[in-house]
Amino acid sequence: MPYIKARKGINIFYRCAGEGEAVLFLHGFALDSSLWQPQLDALSKGLRTIAIDLPGHGRSGWKSNFTDLADLAKQLLSLYAALNISRPHIVAHSFSGLIALKLAATYPQALNKLVLVCAAPKFIKNKGFPAKLTMRELEKLEGLVKNHYPGIVPVFIRSLFTQKEKLDGFKLKQRYLPRKAALINFLGLIRNQDLRAQLHKIRAQTMIIGADSDSIAGDYPAKILHKGISNSRLKIFCACGHLPSLAREKEFSSTLKAFLR
């Protein structure tokens, strides 16, 4: 199995396909790199597609908590040499969008194009920021992870689809459970993050993909990202949940191909 050693001595699992310019895929909270398999296959003709399991997710190891997004951005950079990449395109979903935004704002030379999927500069709803996720809902999820792990994991993943998507048979089966400690750590990082003031620093050509029926982010954060990142374009999937890469696989992959090439 392909593993590489990252900062803090963590073994990181990755999957890859194809040759050409590198595209690095980052999954969201509680998911793993299997999320991106359809896109790895679809884009591997002409591009080198790489998807990693975040620390404590999938088959990647876990050592200790990350202190903030800057810590996670440095963790991501520590993989570059082992993966033989220097300035990849980055496709980041949901929570990983925070990592990618921090990376792009702090280390602009570390990436080429950026794709943010159902991402947000902040996830918690408050006055003036009508996102979907409230602080009470975040605290409830933290409690469920602490007291009802691992049963809460498949329940949470299923909630990422709309009711119609569930009825249509969409599902995401993961062979490996994320580590409880990693989930608690990452939820804690979401709690107080607000990167809106850093969006103007991002110079990468950026594609922002949102979904109007996304129960986690909604489409408001995507519009804020588009407004704040000067060199960006916006696409909203209608009647789509938090996982457009699965629920709208062909259209999503075509959108990526057109943007990255």
C-alpha cells in the first residue's frame, strides 16, 4: 500500500493515477480519499491525480492534535517532497477547504489552481453570516462523536446527501473509520475559524463549487468565497447536497476537467 511519512511522524495513505501536472485531492471531515476515486479515474488521462487520507482518516495514522489551520497547512506541505510535487492544483472539499484556503493565503507559491467544493471561510452561522451550521449543532455533533462513536460516523455521512439523493440510491461506503481523536480535534478547529479577512491574499485562479441543498454549508459561503477571491469563478449545483462529486459525478468531473486544463 502507498504510504508517505509526514510531519509529526504520521504515515499518510494516498492513491494516485495518471501522469502529467499534479492534482492533489483533499477530502472533507469524517471522509477519506475514496470519495475522489471517480475523479481520479476521470482526470487521469493527461493529469497526475493524487488523493490523500487526512491524518486520522481512512488508512492514515494519527499521533497528536493539530493546534490550528496553519499547523495542518504545514502538514500538507510536508508531503510535497515525498509525492514529488511542487505546485499542484488542489481540489479541497468541505473542511479541507479551510486547509487549502490557509495554504493559498500563506504560501501562494505552493499551488497552481484551486478548486473549493462545498467549502466555506467559516462554517458556523451567526448574525451577518447565514450559513447552515449553528454552534448548537456543532456542539451536538461533538457530543455525539464523544459518546456515540463509531455509530455516529455512518449516520453523519448519510446526512450529507439530500433526501432525494438517498432515495435515488446514492451512498458512500467507507472501509475504514476515522479516528475518534481526529474527529474531535477537527471539530474543535472548525469552531472558531473565520478566514474571510484572508481571502484577498489568495492569488490562485480559483473555481468555487457550491450546492444549494447542502445541509452543512448551503450556497451562501460559496458566494462569499467568490466575492472575496478576486481571480475566481462560481458554479452552484442545484438540488444537490454536500457531495456533488458523487451525486453529480459526470457533470462535476467535466467541470474539473474544463477548469484544470
